[in-house]
Amino acid sequence: MIVVGATRSYFSDTETSTNNIIQTGTVDIDIDGQNPWTGKFNWENVKPGDTKEITFVIRNVGAYPVKLWKIIKNLTTEENEIIEPEQDWYNANNGGNPKNDIDAAMVYEMYIDGQIAVEKEAGITLDEIKDYYMNLVKLDEATDPSYTGPDPNGSGILNPGGSITVVQRYHFREDTGNWAQSDKMAFDIEILAQQVNAPEPVKQLSFMNNKFVSGDWHAIADAKIGLLKYDSMAPMFNYNFAGIGLNSTTEYCLIYYADPNGNGTGGLTGALVANGNPSGNGELILSGSKDLGDLPNINDTNYPIGGAKIWLLPCNKYNANRTASWPADNNNWLFDNWPGFIKYAKGDAPIPPVGGSQTILLNELGNDINNQYGYPHDYSGANVNFTYNTPASSKLSGTITASGLKPYATYQVKFIGKPTCGYGTLGDDTANEYIGYQGRWTVLNSSCAGAGCNRTDAEYAANKLKADSDSTKECIAGYLVWDFFTADSSGNATKLAQTANSYHVLWSGGGVCDTNVNNYLAYLDSAHPTVLFSPADKVDGEIERGACGGLTLNPGT
């Protein structure tokens, strides 16, 4: 595989436990002495409480230093068969409908060279980490990447001849019910090695832990952890953070802690990314996009060859000058742990080298064009494109590029079903129903307006049973709001969009997923001083179905 940058190309090597992809050149790794890697892991007759351990050694057998990532991808689940106790559980707990998301019941644990990357106690499951890359080499020191001696601690680099040992454990939750009997799950484990200066994978994970704040600051294996999903390259810093085991009465701040002191050299950098309060069970969800510039910033002493620290701490310990109040409390602070530093480059992400992409033009005006918010805007000069990655794995992702829109306005990104009752031969009732059960329902053949057109699942199901000749039968379409974007002062917008959430409605609640308040509306447009808009980084969505970041779509729909 050759990863192509602006004017450069880089060698890489990918090893997969099912389909091995080995490329010629000077970047090469072996796993457990195999090149290509032929390991395949089968785990049968699994019962709640069981654990499967998979250990392998990765060695750099090439001529160049490399960076390493691991990803769990192509994960599928299936019923396999439905036996009597399984159906009994469905009848009693799920309206008789099947349930086979065993990836949400499989707790993941990983240690690298004996160091905690993800601890069992935190309960992180496969559905939370699949399709994201995890850096396998510790990165918590600003080490010169041209160094060619023994692997320097914390450099993020595996030099020629160097090796790491990866221990993974898969724990089937003890409280898993009969719904999982006979179910089946399959996935690929892929290891990617790239030259040090090659563009990094876009979708990445970082784990944050509470630590002993003395000695070597090693992570504590307990139920407190932070999982940060982010894009390593995008026009804005796109993030999705989940904190577990936190104090439900404490407001927390997710920050970019720039060395030294949190605000960098001369106090010129560092930033608050987001803030919020955990739920009653100690879980904190923060997601959104923010303009942070490149991470690390030039005024961070870890710049340019280290990375940026992302921390979570109580907001009463974070000052207006972007410094943290010490001493730290290892019960309430989460520090960068694995891989440690993160790197983010502001700009358009490169088009994936595998699979490619497609672009569609979104140019059809809706029926409500004459019922606009605030004031009428002329959309005749508007241009909106969606360039999406294909093939996709459980989530559709791509980039929205827009111009000629209403300045400061926020727009929903949604799928709209086309039932045959409204679209004739151009309709697809199966796809329409699938979209509706992932999102919401609305009536097409009625004089209703706004919320009056909405229908529930039960109302849709009852309407479906009516004869076509029944005059009371409605034409109901499904729709799924799965992302959003906000135009700037010139009516332009660029945003990475992904089918990660099923939204009910959008709010200006601080950029925190699943809020329902408009605390940040402001009069942003001097040309329309009486119209309220939301700052782009304060927009969020109230969840319609599932949890934040939990939307997964079937392929081909």
C-alpha cells in the first residue's frame, strides 16, 4: 500500500489476521514470526463470564522506523439460530424482536509491553472501539524521530529490530442474558505499519486514565477511564468523548493541556475543548467540532515532534488563563495514557487510498423553502456536495462542502425514505421502513405542519396494516437526522459528517451530545440583528434512538 500525500509517497505494511495484505518495499513487520500473518482465532461455546486471551509479538523486520496502529474492522454479528430460551427473552424484553449485538457485551482489555492501554475494569466494549485505529507504540515524549538507536521510550516509533508484545483479552459480560445464546460474531484484526512521516489514519482512539500522581505516573486499573475518538486531520477538531466512573456531582472540563503549565510558552496556547456534567451513573458524553488549530500548537514545548495532551479535570481546577490548579486528584482527573499524546492537523483529510470515494450534489430544494427560519434566503446560488468514503463499514462518512447558504444557519443532514405511496415506482418501502425505525416518521399526504406530522413506531405499524382502499390510511415516510453543519459568516461550510447518531432535534446546548436546551443562541448576524443563531461549536443534537455515537447501519441501505 502506498499512502499518497500532497507531493510525497510513503511505504506501509498491513498485516491482518484473516486477509493478509503485504506490500513490497522497505517497510515490513512480522507478527509472531509470521510474514504474512496467518493467525486466526476461533472461540466457540462461549458463556457469560468467559475470557479469551490473544497475545502476539510485532517486530520491525524492515529497514525504516515505523509507526504502528491496530484496528478491529469488518465486525459482523448474526443470530446463527434462535433457540427457545432466546425467543423467550425476546418475547419478554424486546417485543419479540431479535437482538444480536454481542459486540456490545464483549468487554475489551489490552496491555502493551506490560503497560495498561485499556483495562477490563472500565468495561469498554468492542462496539465502542471498532473501526477506529489504536496507536500501538507509546507516545508521551517529544523524541527526535530521526533517532535510529534502540527504541526510545515514549517516541511512538518502532525502530528496525524493535518489537512490542500485545496482549488482548475479550471478556463476555457475566450479566449477558439469554438473548445472546447461539449468536455469532466475526471481525478482522489489522495491524498497519507506516513510515514515520506518512499521513496518519484519520479515525483514531486515545485512552485517558486516572494515575498515581507520583513516581512514574502509571495508570490505575479501575473503573475510571476516558475514551476519546477524534479525526487526526479535518477542517475542525472533531471529537467524541466518553468518560466512565466519574463523580456525578462534578462539572468536568475536557482540555488541551499545553506544556508548560497547561497554556504553553508565554501562556499563548492551550484550550478548553468542552465541558459538562456526568449522568447519575458517572458517564460523561461530550462530542462536537472545535477550531483548535494544529495539535500540538507551536507554543507547546512538545511541538513539533511530540504531540498534544488531552486531559479531563474538574472545571473548578481549570483557570481562566488556561492553567490547571495543582495538586492533581487521581480520583477525579483523567490524564493522557495510551498512546499518550495525540496529533491533529487542521485541513482536509486525504481521500482514503482503499475503496475510493464518490461525490453527490445536494441541489433539490425542499417543499418548505417558503417557510424559512428568521428571514427568506435566496438559495438559487447555493452549492452543496457530499463526498463520501466507499465502501463503508457500519458508518457512512464523508465531507460536506457548501457555499451560498444562509450565513450562521445550521442545517440538518438526514436520510429521507421514499415510500411507494408517495413516489410510485421510484419508491422503496423496505428502505423507507429501515430508515424510519432508525430515526423518525412523518406524514406526506396531509395538511399537517411541523410536529403535527410526526408519527410513532406504533402509529406507523398500525397504519401499515390498513388496506390501501381505507381512506384513513396515511402515506408515512421515514427519516433519519444523523449529522449537522453550520454555515460561516459568508454562507460557506466544510465539515466531516458521519452516521454516528440518530437525532431527534438540534439544540444550541454547548456542543454536548444529547442535550435539549438553547443556552448559547446569540445575535451573530449584524445584517439581521433580531435573528438568533447558534455558534457552530455550540450546536448539538438530542438523541432519538440509542446512545451518543451508537448508530450503526446495515450495509447496502
